[in-house]
Amino acid sequence: MKPFIGINCDLSREWPCRLSLYCEYYEAVKMAGGIPILLAPLEEVKDIEGLLNRLDGLILSGGDDVWPERYGQTRHARTNLVSKERDAFDFQLVRQALDMDIPVLGICHGIQLINVVMGGTLIQDIPSQRPSDAPHNSKAVHKVKVERGTHLYEFLKTDVLTVNSIHHQAIDRLGEGLKVSATAEDGIVEAIEGTRRSLIMGVQWHPERMLEDSTQRRLFTAFLEEVKGRVPKRA
């Protein structure tokens, strides 16, 4: 049985009201042998728990920025917020997924979300708050160093990785129960993972936009292999 992988969607109430998700996430899950399930924001805790009971893994998609009051800061002038409905849903989704020991892979906004849910903070705008020569917040690519002994290293089998850079925020203080698994040349955190029982991973780049690269594809195939090992037999 192929595993069911939930992917959270963006929500816009501006006319025309819409849910949205870049197709690359959907294609990456299919390519890796999973069945993508697109998740619209829900409000009731019991509904979210019921949804997660039907999923085998969770991919947290990219998007705009986490609400800074979640980590005790005021909004920076360049912070561009996700919808309040998505923010509330995402936080409850991640909290419950971790409590239920569901494997989680966070991408871009997703890595930041994991970190904040686990008590960490964010750099709200790298260019103004942590300027460097590395090309963050652009369509350029740069190198990241992958730490040996991490799940990420075991998944990708490489010390150095070329990634895209489509973000202006990043992890600042690391959340509880997390460790850094990759960094950019300027020290910006590019990947994290959990130190406890659950398979928790997050990457700051967008591997779903680099599926022509076999190393980037391995992130999804290895994640799905881990998920498959946990999938119960269904009737």
C-alpha cells in the first residue's frame, strides 16, 4: 500500500477565494511512491486529529511568513504573513503530528514552522538583520554543508549540496529537541532534524523545484522509504 502523505495548502480569502499549492510538491510525492493528500485549513482540533489518523506522513509546504507573535516578536516591516487561518491550522497540525509520532518534512516556510512550534525563533529579514554575501532571497544557488551523522546525510550521501535560495527568513534560536543538519557558508541554518523518536526534518531550500537533480530527489524517496516502514496494513 502506498503511504498517504498530507501537504498543507495556502489559503487566500481575497477574491477569488482560493486554496493553492505548487504542483511540484504533488509531483515529488508521486515520484517518490506516495499518494499526495492536499490539506485545507481546519479549525477544530478533533477534525485535525481525525485527519492525521488517516495520514502516514506530512510535508509542510513553503509560503509566506510565520506570524512573529508566535515567537514573541513584533512584525518586521518586510515580514509578509500567511493567512491567519493557515497559521492557526499549521500550528495545530504540526503539534498534533509530533504528538502522534507522524514523520514530518518541512520545506522553506515548513522548516521555520517546525522551529517555532518547538520553541525557537526566526530571523525575520536576513538582508537587513543578518546581511552577508550569500545569495539568500534570490533565484541564485549556493552551497550548503551537510553534517555527517545526521538523517540528512544518510538520506543524501553527501557532505556538500548545491541548493536554490528562495527565502528572506531563517532560523535564529533553535527549538527544543532539534539539531542543525546543514548550514550555508555564512552560517545560516539550512536544515534541521529532531533528536527524539519522531522523524522530523526541515530544509530551507525548495528540493521539489530541483527534481532534475538526483540528490534532491533522494530527499523525497528516502523520506518516503522511512514513512513506508511505519505504514500499518490497511483493509
